[in-house]
Amino acid sequence: MLEGVERRRLTGLMTPRAPRGSVPVAGQANEALQAIWDVVSRIPRGQVASYGAVARAAGLPGRARQTGYALRVAPRGLHLPWHRVVAAGGRITFPANSHAHREQARRLRAEGVAVRNGRVAAAALSDLGDF
């Protein structure tokens, strides 16, 4: 059973918040989130991409953290393959002993991605250059 923030993060139930020090501009935030969701939805089965690669493919270079935010606030109905997004170097970002970490590793392995010591195989990493 997932608990607290971890469950809300995993299922996309967290209430959207603007990043510290920024003022959301109507429309721009939604366009950026939609662009990230579109990229994530197109990551092929059996491949993964880093938060930074997703941001670059969405036209938002340097905004890897916004990718994480977009996944956290994504509506559940989108059914995004969130598990295909990892940190730089192929690392799963959730704490090693958390349910979310185990769930992400389980989903990736089910798609044929090798996961060892919380990292995915380099062969599975995509830079999304053709997006």
C-alpha cells in the first residue's frame, strides 16, 4: 500500500503548485505541461528517457524539473507511461526501498528493460532526438 506523498506522486493526485519564485502565466504553464505529456506518451515500450531529454524534446531545454512536476500533476486519465522517465544516467529517482521505486522497476522489467541496482541498462536510454 502506498502512503502519503508517495502515493499522490505516483498516481498524479498532488495539487498543482507553481515552482518557487515563479508566477504562472495563464496558458503558458498548460502549454508546457501538455508538451511534456505529449513527449512522455510517445516514449516507446522498452525504452526510457531522462527528465532532461523529455524537457528538450518538448522544447523546454534546461527544465528537467518541470518534467518531474508535469508527471506529478498529470491527470490520472492520461495513463502516461511515467515509469519510462528516469534521472540522468538511467537512475530511478524514487528512494531505493520505496514502493514507487519497486513499482517503476517492475513496470520497466515487464517491458524488457534491464534494471540493476536502481539503474536501467544504457541500451534502453533514448535521447529522444527524433521527436
